[in-house]
Amino acid sequence: MNRGQPDENTVRAAVALACRAPSVHNSQPWRWELGRHSLHLYADRTRSLPAIDPLGADLIISCGAALHHLRVGLAALGWRAVVHRLPNPGQPDHLAAIEFEAREPNEAHVALAAAIPRRRTDRRAFSSWAVPQGITAQLVACALAEGVEAQEVVGRARDELLMAIATAATAQEADPAYRDEIRKWTGVHPGASSGVPAANIPAGSRQYGNLQMREFAPGELLQTDRRLLSEDAGSLIVLSTSSDDQLSRLRAGEATSAVLLEATSAGLACCPLSQPLEVVETKELVRDHVLGGSTCPQLVIRVGWAGFNADPLPATPRRPVIDVLTPQERP
């Protein structure tokens, strides 16, 4: 193999890992182009969710998570990703150009990559055991390393965040277009290559203490310990940036991936919560009353310990690499 350039199989393996990234309702709104000496990430607007994500923020955050997954995968395969974000002002959907530098992987690279196939979005109630402050601090540090602010929300600020989540749910569920999109993208049939399967959606109550989870299509995932519905001690971490532009959202997605993979490595269950930031009014509420007006909220991440007898979650489907990775057109 040419040590100055990974071979195509290596790049395909890294892209396959990148495509395991979480995305809004598993829409996987990305595509990749492979050039002679580089790899390119584009937003795929044909997979947007205009009623759920009218600002397109969730879409870009999803692509940012895939970009970080790619970086992690390449590092474990012996390559450093040299990332040029938003390299082409004339093509706003060209999110990143990636070049390669050979670099020996270390144990940390391999361990983080190993978390990619194990990571799940767990929408169930978490246990009554609180997440230790030391682990929370490490998750915050992972976001900061990606240039994104993060803070665990507690006390009065947490009450304000919970109110924003419930208010956003009420506003969205009153919109017929939103309800149609939720039905399209959740509770999908076996064999679908995208969307959230019923097997990954909890059946029954979606109220965990004061936290109201998003209502999806009817689910098949049983809550093995009903007591956790009132005893859930999951932590809520808000990721935020100084601006609310496309670059900020892309970096927030990279930070999301970093936090989720670190949480998975630590044995935590985790679940991104974007609903309060999809409605303008509640996003402003989070900015002003949870973050004190200092930064722009991008995503909420819920982390905690899975219930003692919680069944392992199945992997959600992904589109084949052949459908998302194409050769770059050359003049």
C-alpha cells in the first residue's frame, strides 16, 4: 500500500464506520465523493425533514457527527484526517474536504473506533444511579476539544430545559406536516435502510419523571423495569456554540459524536434530544433561560446508566456504502 495515500478499501471501511453516525431520525442525510487524493462530504438535501427540521440544523449536525466518526475510523486504520471545513463558498452543501496523512494508531484511537458499532440511541428510561461528576466532566472536555461548549444542566436551568422540551412537543404535534414526517421516518418496517425501526422505540409511556420524550410511531421495545419511569436519573448536557451558522452546526455535530463515543466507551446509555431546538421559540428559551443568553444551543444529549435488566438494543439500519460513496467527477 502507498503510505502517502490510503487504498480504496481502507477509505470504504472508514466511510462505513462514518455512516454508523447518529442522524436525525436515522435519515442519513450525507453523501461522499472519493477523489484521487481526497474524500469529500456533502449534505444530501433530498433526505431533509422540512417539517421536523425547518432550519436544516439537525441535518448539518448529523453530517458533522458522520465527519467525526470518519476521523475516528481513519485514525484507527492508521490515517490522520486533515479536514478542510466548508472548502467551497460557492457550494454550501460541500461540508468538508478530507486529505490523509499516515499515522500509527494508538490504543485510544482503536478503543474509540470500537465504540462506533456499539453505540446506540437509547430512548428508554435510565436507571436511578446518577452519572458521576468525573465522567460528566470528561464528556464536557470531549466537546471542548472539538471547539464546542458543553454543560450539564441542573437545578432551575434543568426545569427550564424540561419546559422547553414539553412546549416544543406541543407545538410540533399540532402540525399535520410534522405528524406525517414522524410517521414516515419512525416505526419503519424490517428491511428498510433508514428511519427508526419499531424495535428501537419504547412501547408505552414516554414520560420519565419530568422529562417528556418525543412521540414516535408505536414501538415494540419493552421497558423491563417500570419503576425507572419515575426514578430516571439521566443527565442532560447542552452543546452550544458562539455562532449559529453552518460551520458552528458542523462542529457541533463533530462534538456530538465525540461525546456519544466517549459515553459509550464509559458504559453509559445515551440519546440526542433535538426537539427543543427545532422550534424557534423554544430554542430562544433554551438560549436565554438555560444558557443565560451567552451561546447558541445546538443539541441536548441525555446520558445515564441503562436499567439493570435492559435488553441490548438492535442496531438501526444503514444504507449500503455503495449508495453513499461515489467517485468524484473529474474535468
